[in-house]
Amino acid sequence: MIVHVYSNRSDQLKKQDGLYRDRTKMNKDLLRTGDLSLTLKYPTERDSGEYICTIYRDEDILRQKVVLQVKEPFPSWAKALLILLVLVLVLGGVLFLFRHIFRKVFFVLQVEVESGAESVQLSCKTTFDLPEDVKVEWTDRDNRTIHVYHSGSDQPDEQDWLFKERTRMNKDLLKTGDLSLTVNYPIQWNRDICTCTFFNVFVLSDCEVEVEEGVDSVQLPFKTTGDLPGDTKVEWRRIEPKTLMTVHIYQNGSDQPEEQNQDYRDRTKMNEDLLKTGDLSLTLKYPTERDSGRYRCGAYRRESNIWREKTVLLRVKGEFKSGIKEGRSSSADATHLIADQSV
């Protein structure tokens, strides 16, 4: 990660990683004094690690390594004891009620690999009976999606670009319970905490909406339980036909039009109080036959184990042939819902 860059007598804030934005500072007269020390504001335990300061001048390169260790606010044994008490007194009953709905693997396993290795395996095995429609997700500490397996196959469209074409899971994972992930060509950037999560998915019937071309708007319905957390992210995407398209994204309390596909710019709208009411329906303005297809809405907040999805098949009647498949969707495309797990 790029922590801080100083060049041409000024800081280059656009080059630093977002994790360190507005948290770093260097001396103003550093070139005169030679004091290249870095001040890091509000350090937390996740900032612990090795930091390298590199000074370039023509072809001369000088490097200095610094190790930062941020201590926990209270001893590890006390933190572990507190967590254990909370689990015993509160989570026991909740886990019993929801053990057939949501399952998450919690463990820490350190894996070391030599620089230049062709691959590394992140181990994860379970003794649970996995259903055919199970969804398995590997994510890193920053919630980047490393790998997704769902309904019997990998889902490369849901991966973060950093891991594209570099990951694989065992083909018989449902039978063996071995959810281990192989990452090809590991690099320094991949050194992180990775989490394996698997969901037991309920499959419901698909939803179909049909309108005539020329109407002012059409609504793709999706209603779920309300009072969703404020940092819940809602994504509407078109998954059929052809290329996956981002239709609408709502995050951090507002729409994110810059992340939309150009075909849907200024044509979509969601309710203002959608998180409170649970009405995640999408209004699509001026639909044409080329908009026909299968749309999927996902609402998720991994920190609280919320994952809800619904698929809507939109048919817009007109002269243009959209090529959308006839008939009901397969189980992989059907509407499904993951119940909340809360304390």
C-alpha cells in the first residue's frame, strides 16, 4: 500500500491508499533538515506491519525499513475472555435458532509462502452438510471479493479485479466440505486477513414484470424487512442477456450514479427511505425492448451478516428482438433471501 508520497516539494495525496487518507503528515522543511519522518494519525492494530521509506534522486535509491506495532487497548487474554462470555450468554441461543440458515467459519490460520511461488492455498474445511445452492465467499479485510462459488459453479463476475483469473476452488467441495481456495501468483499486496463465508440459501419463485414499450416508467419490485443498517449497500444489476451491467447502486445514504452503466444514466430511481421501509424496488424510466432481461438486486452489509437478493425478469414488448430466454429461471437465477443474524 502507498502510505504517503512527497514529490516536487509537495505531498501527492492522490497517490496514497484510501486507508491512509487524511491520516499522514510529513515535516514541511524535510528537504532542508533531512528529517523524512512520517506522522500517522489515529493508529489502530490493523496498522501494525512493516513500512519502507524510499528516497529517489536520479538513479540513487535509499531505503529504510520501519516496523510498527500498535498494541491493543487491553490485553489479548482479557479481550478473548470478554468475547467468550458474550458468546456463551448471548449468541448461544441465536446460533442454535439460525444454524440451518446462516453459517460462517471463524478461525485464524497463518499461511506463509516464498516470494515468486506459483500458488498458495488458503485452507477452509467444514463438517456441515452443504446444500446444492450454497453460496461460498472468500473476502479480504477490506471486503474485496476474492472468490465466489454459487449454485454449483464459480462466479467470476463478482470477483474484485485484483483476483481475476487467479483463484480456484475444488470441484467436489459440496461432497467433501473442503472450501479451500488456491490463489495463483501471490504478490505482496495479497498479504492480508482472508475470510471464508458460506450461506445456506432459500430459493423462491422468480418475479416477472411485463409492460408495453412507450410507457413512462416501470417498477422492478423488491420488498424485504425494514430498518436496515445505514451502511447497507444496494445493487441492481442486469444479468441477462449478454454482458453483466450495473443498473443502480445505493450506498452510504445516497445513489452512486458514477457507477452506473451509461445505458441507465438518468433513467433509474429508488425510494428515499428505502433502508427504513425495506422497499428496495427500482423505477426504470422510458423502458424499451432492449431493456428486456433478468435483473438482480442485492442488499448486503457483511459486518452484520445481511445478504438479501431478488431476481426480476422484465419483458418490454416491442419490435426489437432482445434474445431473452423464454420460461422460468433456473434455481441459480431464482429469487433468494438470506435471513438476518443479529445479537
